[in-house]
Amino acid sequence: MPTGTIDYHERTKHSPKSVREGGYGLNFDNKPTPYKEYTDRPTVPLADRIRPPQQSALASIAEPTPDGDPTREPRPDLETVTTLCYYAAGITKRIDRRGRSLLFRAAATTGALYHVDLYVVCGDLEDGGGDDGDAGHGLEAGVYHFDPRTLSLNVLRAGDYRGVLANASGDAGVADAPLSIVATSTWWRNAWKYGARTFRHAFWDSGTTLANLLAVAHALDYRAAVVTGFADRPVADLLGLEPEREAPLEIVPIGGGDPIPETAPASVGSITPDTAPLSPDEKTFPLIHEAWAAGTLESGAAADAWRSGRPAGSVGTRDPGDGDRLALEPVDGETASSRPLHETIRRRGSCREYEREPISVRKLSTVLDRAVRGVPMDVRGEDAPSLSFVDPYLIVNAVDGLEPGAYHYRPAAGELERLRTGEFRSEAGHLALDQRLAADAAVCLYFLTDLEEIADALGDRGYRAAQLEASLTAGRLYLGTYAHRTLGGTGLTFYDDAVSEFFAPRAAGQTPMFLYTMGRPA
């Protein structure tokens, strides 16, 4: 019997016993390459230069909904594609260590294994010109794969195939967008280290990648939102994917006001482009594919019904209680850090050591205020709360002006509700797989949901939405954190049931989706 997502989640939970008994040595001779290399497809270069978005990182992540005005702003062009791809998934940092060059990309990803790829599906796009008036080559309508090694695109199909995405998604934004970007996961690249947990990581890591992508799109004033509901097989066929190895996760339409020509195809046959092996002996993990298959949709009509059939309001979250309320103190836009988005993305890392020094309550308040305003996602209702599927819980150990303890964050009210009082450094470290990093952090922020409620409301595909809402919000927390010179942050893994028990009784029936930590870097 195929594995449903709740069963998958239960079978991939961490506990002290599972971590103790489940370890296995990594075969570095069989480590997969972090790049997809086509051997039979032509490439086209992206723009010669990248024009970094100058808007501040805090302003860029504070967009609760798509808000670009396609009638006022220029149509996306080749420079737009270059900027979006580079700041979402490009190589932004090089560190030379022990005679080796380590290349790091724009968004955080588990184990730096980079299993998330981006594909571009577009109509004809202009070059974007330049201040010197030198015209370039533009980008012809087609289906492309972004290669971060060379900042180029692999040509998978020539022609306007936006109608395939529109038909598969049944989404009006996709049908009106000049270009859409599709995020995928290549399972083995992550499963080499993490095994069957890779299906979780697919949404963790695509979420942080899309947080960058949305921030850049909004900074450039383009409408952008995440489409999670679509027929999976047609999208995989369009991109030439075998879902047992690599599967589509999300579609992000960029811009608007460019309807698809009536002559554009709405369906295509599959293609099988040739790619270089990822490693000498690629392994498969059936549980990953079964969890993915459990949530697939068959048609655009089914995707539209899935979106429109969800209940109003939040799902999987918990109502506030009668604990003490503490109003947060975010600074206004004039006072907030003005570090530009492009500098923040380049600066962002994953903190490896914290000082046990307090951080400012105003900085914590500002990061939370800007990052937790709601994910622009197709399955959210128009009047939905800031978070529709997950609850943020905090362990606070070192914040000036905030008593140490456990809290439940209410984004709409801008308040923390105190659940427990006391310093919980030891507990914070234990919950995060007994890692000192969590014990030393000033704040540990968990996103929890009730998967039974999610499945009842949204079926197995709802698991993807809950994971993505948590991880994309965490991606914004990364950007909000690194917009401040004195702050650092990182995501960590956790003992699932122990986290639920720690935040009980409020979190009874809920399970953690994501853990983000922040504090003062050592």
C-alpha cells in the first residue's frame, strides 16, 4: 500500500533512539554532484551583468501578498531572469579551505547539498538593454534549466509553452505571467546523506530558495506568488523529469499582463534529455517517491478544486490562551536597518557558533514583524491570517527586555503569549538533536502544525503546503536576521515528539515542521 504523508512523517521522525541507531557512514566516493549537467542540450548565456535590487532586505520580505503593478512596471526581461535566478540559487560565496574551494549558494539548504533546481518557462523576453544602449540577445520563448555554475540556461524546449503550466495549474496568475519559474528536487542529491527524510527537505530547501526569489521579485516590483496546486505529471513531462529521480515542487509566476497566445500548446509529450550521472552508484529511496506520489494531482481542474475547496481561516493551528501577553516592539521603516537585499543575500550564511550574549528585543521584534506577514501562496485564502497552516513557538533564552521562557507568537496581534517561564538552554539543545548551537542561541523558533487537520482539509498535498509555509517564512527570517550586522541565524533539525511535548499542552496534537535559531555570532 502506498505511503501517505502522515505515515511518511511518522516514519521519518527523529528520536534519540533513532538517531543513535540509524547512523551510517557516508561514502564520499559516491557523493552526488550538486549540479545537473546536460550532455545533449545547447546553452544560452544569461545577461552579462546583474543589476542588484537596491530595496532594503526588511522591506523586501515584508510583502504579505503579490503587489506588483504590471500596468506600471516594465515587462520582465533577460536581466530580470538573471537577477532572479542568481539571487535565488546562484553561487554567491567562495571559501578556500585546506586547498579546496567551497562554493555556497544564495539560499540555505540542508547539508549544502543543493538538490533544488530552477527552471524557466517563458514567452519572448527582451534583453533589458543597458545604460550604454548596447542591445543584447534577449531570451526567446522556451523552457530552460538554470545552471548556477556558468550563469547560463540549458535549452530544453524552444517555443512558448506557458500554456502547459497554465493548463496544469488552473491558476490565473500563471496564465497571465510572461515567465514562470519552477522549483524541483533531485532526491538522491539530498538522500545521499539524509535518506528518506529528503521529502521533508525538498520543501525546507525550496522554501528558503523561494523566499529569496519572492523578495527579489517584490524588490523589483513584479507580482510574484507561489503556486502549489498543479497537475504534477504534465509539469514533469514539460521539464523532461522522471519523478522517481527529480520532481516538480512549486511554480512561481513572475509579472503579469501577458496572456498566453491561443496558438500556444496546452499539453506536450515527455522528453528525455541526457544528463551526466550524479554519482557512480545512485541509490533510490521508495518512501520518498511514495510520499510525493500520495499528494499528486491529475489535472488543472483538480488543482483548482483543491485550492478552492479548503476551509476558510487557518488549519492546523491553535487558538490563543490566557497566558500573559507581551507586545513586540518593531521599529518603523525609517529606523529599521537599510541594508540592501542584494548585500543581505550575499552576507547570509548559516551560523556555526553563537555567543551566549543577549540580542535586542527590538531587533527580534523587527525580524518577526517583517518576516511573518504571510506567504503569497495559492492555497491561502484572501482573508487568511498571516500564517494559515503553522504556529510559531519560541524558546527565548537571551533577549534584552524579554523574560526567558517559552512563548506562542501571534503575528496578527504582534504579541507573544508566555507559556512557561525560565531559562531552557539545556532543553533547547536537547530538542535540536542535542546540538550546542541551539543551547547557545538567543532564540529558537519552531513552526508546528496539526497534520491530521491538514490532511482532513487538504489531503496529502496539504503536507507540502504546511512544510512550505514554515520553510518560506524561515527563509524570510534568514534575510531579516542577516539584514542586521550583529545577528546570525541557522536552521536545525529536531526530535519531533520531544518538541511537541515541550510546548504542550498548547501544542497537543501538533508536530514540528521547521526550526530556526538566531543570536549573536561568535
